[in-house]
Amino acid sequence: MISFNEAPFTGREFQYMEHALRNKRISGDGEYTKKCSAWLEETAGVSKVLLTTSGTHALEMAALLCHIRPGDEVIMPAYTFVSTANAFALRGAKIIFVDIRPDTMNIDEKLIENAITERTKAIVPVHYAGVSCEMDAIMDIAKRHHLKVVEDAAQAVMSTYKGRMLGSIGDYGCYSFHETKNYSMGEGGALLLDGEEDIRKAEIIREKGTNRSQFFRGMVDKYSWVDMGSSYLPSDLNAAYLWGNLEEADRIQNQRMASWDMYYERLLGLAENGKISLPVVPQDCQHNAHMFYLKARDMEERTRLLEWLKRREILAVFHYVPLHTSLAGKRYGCFCGEDVYTTAESERLLRLPMYYGLREEDIDQVCQAVEKFYA
Ligand SMILES: *Cc1c(COP(=O)(O)O)cnc(C)c1O
């Protein structure tokens, strides 16, 4: 059987976790959390990276830092994971969904401006499959309308746009280190940010609304409740696992890219014959091979292909029921403009097995099965 996903494991994760245990330092912000944060700050080129308990929680922190209040509006694509919307709905925001581009499955930057009202507070671009949204256009719109930009870069760790790391371009960047992502700590994530005042506020939010971080740095002589907050810091045990992954980040990235390229080359013939569509990576974007998907003709064909693969012990999946068609999406949001591509394209999309450790012979087997289906 070929699994759809496996947690990335490079070899030293156990050793680091054992080290954390032996040091009897397993709560938050220990040695490994510091190592991971410093590495991510250096790699992404931002002044602060705060590890969080999930990508979802990084988004929730960003919503708090944006001062989202009931009645505010937040613009995002409907083709995304529920957490993107939930984080802002929790603050009372109305979610304004706009259509995606069929090539990248990302928010159509040309439709954003039309969705802006005097209540709009933020734009949340989601870098689907680790392929960047049109960030120059989005940042320009945000600047002209005085809006915050929160990058949902959950899938985009190590991806770039015009040479800049995704997650480092907007006001806040959110990473996920869930088991299904390129780099993992089981459950976890990170918030990327710049600016002294924002960093101070973020540290307070993450430490239950206390100034504990400042206390540990000797900046205040006692710590107490200073603002609203929650507990968003992960155990150092999880960070120890992540450090094992980050140390081998290039190895993970290179292997995933090789898998992605192999899929692409093998399936190009089917695409050229008009049987399927393949992912598009715009020129200015370097992706991270987070996922490999193909698009079938329609939902009916996709269902048959999924079944076909399953019978050959290959686990492929689809995802994201567009949020504006979901129960909660209807309650907390609405679609601005016409849904030309969101539903239609999401119904065609099928994700093939992709993880660190996927073997060439596995990819060969998957591609053969797909070729046979269309033969
Ligand atoms: C995975 C993911 C999240 C949530 O991350 P968790 O770490 O699972 O909470 C948010 N947005 C997108 C686009 C994701 O893919």
C-alpha cells in the first residue's frame, strides 16, 4: 500500500527529544524552541518567530494582533482550510470570500479590491500547495486601503515569492508544523512578525496575557496579567522533534522537489493530450513541493479515479469543501461576486501521495495507475 502522507522523520528526532527529557526541560520556550525560532528567523528574514501549538493558533494570534472586532470584515478565498476563517470568525468578524484563480487555486488578486468596504480590516492570502499568491498586488491594495495582511503560509514553509520567503511579506505570517506538512512537530506552528510593539503584544498574547517573557529577560521585576491572551506555546518536546526536521530542511526540500518533478514529467503527456490538468507555478514563485495534485475532467471522473487508485492500494485524497457552501461558512461569511472557479475547480482536484521518504518506485506505480485509468 502507498500511503498518502507520512510524518517527516530524518533520524535525530528521538535523540533530541530524549535530550529534552533528560534535561527535565519539556515545557514551552526551552532550548529546542529557541533553536527552531532562531533558525526560522534567520531563514525567513523576520525579526521574530514565535512557535505556537498549531498553525490554527498562529492564525488566532494574528487575528488578535489585527484587533479584529465584531462586525469587521476579513477577505480570504473560500478554497482553504477551516482554520483560516475560524481564527477571524472567533473574533466576531464577517468572512468575505472571493473567488480563486484556476491556475494556482489561490485568491484572485484582481477581485480583492471590489470586496473592500469601510468595515474591511484584513486580507488573508492562502499560499495553496506552497505556491505564492500575487503578493505585490495584494500588498499594494492593503497599503492603499490601510488593511492588515495575514499570510496563511501553513503549507508554504521554504517557498519564496520574488526571492522572499513566504510568511515574511505580510504583517503576519502563519506556518503549520502539523504532521501532514513539510516540516513537523506533530501538532504545531509558528507566527512570523516584525516590529517591536507587535512583538511585545504577541509575546503577551502567547503567554496567557502575562508579561512573563519580559520578566525572564529581566525587563520587569514581576510578571502579572497585562492583557487578553491564551496559552499558545508548545512543549519543548515537540520543538525537539521539529529541530530534527529543520536541521535537515534542505534534504527534505530536495527530496520532495525531486518527487514533484518526477510526477510532473511522468504525467505531462496526459496533460498535453487534454486528459488532465497539472499544477501551475508562476515565474516569480519557487514552491516547496508541499503537494502534488492533478485535475480530472469533473467530480464524477475524480471519484472514479480515486476508487481506481484505492483498488490498487494507492491512497489519494481530495479536500476543502469550499467554505461558503459549508454550514458555518454560510453563518459567518458570504461570497462576494460570482463563484466561477472555487467550486468547479475544487471538485476536479485530486492529491497524489507526497511525503519525505516517498520512493521513486512508489511514484512510478502511482503514475502507471493514473496512465492506465486514462488509457
Ligand atoms: C494545515 C493548515 C492550517 C492549520 O494548521 P494546523 O497546524 O493543522 O492547525 C491552516 N491553513 C492551511 C491552509 C493549512 O493547510
